[in-house]
Amino acid sequence: MILLNIGLLSLLLAGSWWLTGFDTTASGESRRPHFVSRLLRCAAIVWLAGVFLWYIELKDGGQGGVALLLIIPPSLALLLRSSLAEVMARGVLRLVDPALCDTRPFDPGKSQRCMDAVAHLVRSGRRDEAVNLCREFEQSGDVDSITVERTLEFLGVKQEKPAASSPLPQASRFRSQEKYYEAEQLLKALLVKNPAHIDAAMLLMRLYAENLRQPERAREVLCRLEQQPHIPASHVDFARHSIDEWAVPKPAVRVAALVSESVEALVASGRFGSAVEMLEQKIGERPGDFEAWLQLAEIHGRHCHNMPRALKILRQIELSPDFSRAQFLLAEARFKTWRETAEHVK
């Protein structure tokens, strides 16, 4: 009987060691090389099983046996919970789609090594080989698709981009085209999804006050915005003072004069608000005008020392499908220059 128990415990130890090899960390890394933690878990499982077998040998049927029956099975289940869950998950993946079950070892530095190989080919002037290597990485999945697409764009390979555009620039474009109903519906949908969307709320307030001549509806939007948490007081004060100003009809002479002047002339004369208004209108009509985006970021970052707003415009350039990686790097370099200048002035 002793030999039988030793054999059962040996099989249990081997099975536990095999099961614990399936565990993964939160980042997806395998716990197979974590020998100390696996050994401790297996030792605890064998010890509990040994106590259970010892109780069976005694067969006293006392109260202690009931306690063991209540403690040992749940303890074994907790010790093997993550391992069994991982095994069952892999089994389900194999049934659904065998391609989803990736048994390759986790290698966090593989993507970096792949891109280093591409960079070496580029520095050596072997552009075609670098492009082919990027294509291989794209097919194998060794490097994420966004990195591969941006690298191919840098190498001059045009990528197919979705025609979808951001809702906020689209609403601004509708407003500039006097499609007020379309702009209103788009902005209201944005605010339903995110009631604290400051940019959408500001544009909707301006649409109501300036274009639709309904300042009371603009104030309703402002009231709902004030009820949202973490809304800067400066934005609320600006909107409150601007609603009345937006509601005043603009003289046609002023509009004509504004259009006739260039952005450079407005900036030179210190009329940054008018320059921003002109650039925002231009961007609404032509979202792919990189120079307009760059000028808008420059006014905020260099002239108005509003680095958070300039950084936000920089991120919009980065995420926009209308601009290349090289254009984003140019804008980023300009932003660093403006920030250093602002720090020097301080």
C-alpha cells in the first residue's frame, strides 16, 4: 500500500509540474522558467494529497476527517485554478481556430531586433531589401502593423489608408459649409458619448450662438458642461463670456477685411485670435493642409505660450491619416523649439 501511495504522489507531482508550466503572467509571459514558485506549488499539492491519503489509511470516520474533506479539495482547486483555466482556454482556442493558439515563446525584444535589422539595411542604402523585410514582418506578425506601416511610409511605400475622418473636424467642416443641421447632430452625438468633451461643447455653443442665433441653447450646453467633473474653470469662464460676443452679428466689412489679410500679417500685428479663426476655417475646409495645422500650432505654442494646446494639435497631426511620418517629425521638432524658447523666456 505504501508503494502504491508513493506512486500516486509521484504521478501527482509530475502532473502538477506539467500543469504549472501553462501559467502566464499578466503581460502574456510564460511562467515555465519560474522554477522556485512552481516547485513550491507542487510541494503544497503533494503535501495536501499526502495528508488526504493518510486520512484514508486511518479510516477513523471522526470529525477530523470531515474537516479534511472540506479543506483539502478547495485548496487543491485554488492551487491549480490558473493552470487548469489556461489549459481549458487553449483547448477552446484550438477548437475555434487552431491559428489563434500561438505556442511560440514570449520574446519582448524581438520586435526591437527586427526593426534594428531594417534600420541597418536603410543605413547601408539597401532600401529594397528593407522594404521586403518589412513585408515579411507584416506577414509573420513579429512587428505590430502600425510600426510596419509607418516604416514603409518612411521608405516611400504609399500605404492604403481608411477614408474615415475624425468627427470633430468633420463637424467644423459642416459648419464652414453652412450645413448647420449636420454639424449640430454630429456634435450632439459626440457629447452623448462623452459629455465632458470640451472641444465638441465649445464648437456646439459657438454654432448655436453665432450661426443659429440661439444663445439660450448655447447656455444650456454650457450648463451641462459645468456639471461634468474635472472641467477647467478657465474653459467655463471663456465660454460664458464668449456666448454673448458670438451672438452679436459680425459686420460684413470686418469679414471681408479678415479674409483679405494673410495669417502672417495678422500674427505680425498681434491679432492672434483672428489668425486662429482664419486657420481653423481653413483646416475645416481642407483638413489635409499641413501648413495650416503647423501655423495653428505655432501661434498657440510660440506666440501665445499655450504649450498644452500646441501639443494637442501635434497629436492630432500624428493620428491623422492625411499626414506622413516625416511631416509629424517636422512638427514635433518645431514644437520642441517653441517649448525651449518659452522656457528661455521664463
